[in-house]
Amino acid sequence: MADILCGEDPEPSDRFPAGPLFVPVRPGPSGCVTRVFRTPLGDRTAVGFTSENRLIATLGPGQAWIRLAEPALRALTEPLGVTTVTLDPQFTAPATRPVNPVVPALPVRVG
């Protein structure tokens, strides 16, 4: 079994480039615009997904996306004051309405 040297492990806060990401975009006046999201604490964050399937599972099949390297995504969003990149987020907000609305049963008239 190989020994793991703690000095070689990166710190959790150390930046290291992610591979090419699937980045959600929306139409803008000059083409595609990177979507910016909010963290649970309300801070703005850029978002990238490590696979198309993860993007679709979170944002749905209709979400437009482009491929960007993580440094390119940072370069696009840093002038906007967005310094955080979140990889593979999962939404946790409650639904605005019931997913399967309960339809009350109509009273049955007998006779």
C-alpha cells in the first residue's frame, strides 16, 4: 500500500483548474452570456458542470450551455465582482408550488 504524504495534498481553499466545464448561458444582446447564480448565503457565483448529464439533471434539458475551461470562466466573471466558481451545484430551494398538486375530490351525489 502506498504511503500518502500530507505535504502533497492540496488545501481545500487552494485553486486548481478544473477540466473543460459545461457552463450555463442565456441569450444576450451580443450572443451568449454566462449565467451567474447565488450561493445559499446570497453571494454571487459562477457555475460549471463536469458533465452534460449533471447540467441537465440540475437545470433541465432546455438550458443552453457552452464549454469553457475554469480559468476562462473566472476571467469572464471576475470583472463583475464574481470571484467564486461552484462546480456541480444542486438546487435546494423549495418548489414555488406543489410538484404534484392535490386535486380535491368532488362530492358524489347519491340518488
